[in-house]
Amino acid sequence: METTEDRPTGPTGADEAEFMSVARTGDAGGFAMLTERYRRELLVHCYRILASYEDAQDLTQETFLRAWAKRESFQGRASLRTWLYRIATNACLDFLEKRRDRTPVPIELQGAGGSGTEVLYLQPWPGSQPEDPHERAVAKETVELAFIVAVQHLPARQRAVLILRDVLGWPAQRAADTLDLTLASANSALQRARATLREHLPDGRLDWSVRAKDDMSAEERKLVSAYVRAHETLDIDGLTALLRADLRFAMPPQPGVWVGRDETVRGWIEGGFGQGDYTDWRCLTTTANGQPAIAMYLRRPGSPTYEAFAMDVLRIEDGLVAEITTFEGDVFEWFGLPSLLEPR
């Protein structure tokens, strides 16, 4: 379980005492020095709640603005880290209260028939993982797209209490106080949230909070290489062979979820893959949300360069691709990827 318990580098409470001194004097530079070290973890916290990298960036900045405005109210009874997390959590809840579009929408499942839901505002997480191997494994599980999407099916306060308790490892009373709930109400919300989460996680992923998996296995790396090779060589049969029969494919923010390998591949071909302007590809591999990701570049006829086109984020199960979530090429910048590639 990931934890936000303090790990001070100096005497206990040194940061808190210094922060109170900074607050009294209005030292903006000192405030920034003390709070900026928490930016990355607050960013991932907001991302888990909101599922949007852009919204998470905005709400992290809003957290620091609120913290500066409230700086004199900090009395050191809680750690500085806890205080900032409380502000960030409530900033996200205020945002969700105003943005009713930040919930999954009902959709018809293409290929499989029936209905389901889709998170159209979903964006990939480009952040690097913590250096500590244990923390890296746990953090990876709780930024995977499957977890992020499942969390979005929870009402806002259930979403927050689940993340505070089960991801950050906060004590029950601290989580309840942060959300202005009674202890009984917070515990009840957590139980409901856990039950709903289990309904929306993929089969076999109910152990998300304890599953440890650092990096891609040799088999997964081989699969990703084959995926890239098949895409660049327009090998439809080879690409199809890498996919599970029950493949799930989505392209947020574009609506539509396809279920089924054959239906999905047929849709790619009907959309032009391997024909006309869509025949000259180059791919770079990266990771998004702790998952394998392929950044795809397309060179159209007459163009001297390959242009950022889309990023496929893969979920691999039992040696095959079980889910592909495709994001538009404008996310490349978040990953430090170029927008253009020269021909080989």
C-alpha cells in the first residue's frame, strides 16, 4: 500500500515549524521551496481522482494557490504533506461538483452488442515511477488505466475516500476529517466504493492493491516488438495474431468502444489502415500509466517527415493484447516525444 506518512530529512516537525515561520513572514520563496517537493505526488493524487492529466495539472496548481491563501491557518497539528493532500483532495471534489461531465457516459459496445460505459475525458499518465522498487510496483498498479477507469465509476466522495484509505494508506479518522465526514459515514462510503470498484475492474484484477510487477517481462517486450513490427510493415494477419479474441478498443475523447478482435481489426481496415495515406508508419515505444505504449508517427504522401499521429496504450494478459486505448498525438509532448521524425 502506498503511504504518505512523513519521512522527514531533519528533526521531526522541522518542515512544519519552518512552514509556519514562512507563513508568518509571507515569504513566497520559502513557501515554494517547502511545498514544491510535493508537486509530483500531489499531481498523481489528483490524476487518480480526475483521470485527466490536464485537469490534474490545473488542480495541483490550484492546490498551491489555496495553500498560499490559507498558509496562516496551518498550525502544525498535521504534517505539511497531510495538509497539502487535504487541500488537493477538496480542490478536486470542488472541481467535480462543478463539472458534471466528469463521469462515465453510457455507450453501445461495437461488435459485441449490448451497452457499457466510457470515460471520454480519460488521458494517459506520463509520469515516471518512484525509485524505490516496492513503491514503484504499487504506484504502477494504481495508475494503470484499468484502475483509473474503474475509480471513475464511483461518486466523488467515495472515489476520494477509497484513494485516501486504500491507495495512500491513511487512517480512517484522518480520511473522514479530510472529507468532513463522520467516521461511520467514511467507513460506509469505503465499503460501497470497494464493492463498486470490484464490478468495474477487469477479471483477475481484484488484487490491484497488492499485485507487484515492476517491469515488462521478456515475453511482453517480445510482444510489443512484434506489435511495432506488424504495424510498420502493415502486417494485418501478424497484428491480429497478437490480440485476444475479446479485445477491447477505445479512443478517448472520441466516443465508441469496440469489443472483439475481428470486429476491431475490421474497423481499422475500414478506417483506412494500410491504404491510401495510411501506409508509411514509424513507431517508438514508451510507457504510459505503467503500461507498454507505442507512439505512432505517420508520413503522408509528399511529406518529408513523420508526424505524431496516435499513442496506443496496451494492457497485456496471458501473452496477448487484451485492451488498446488510443490517444491522439497531442499527448506526445507530455512524454517528451518529438512531434516529428525524420525518415530512416
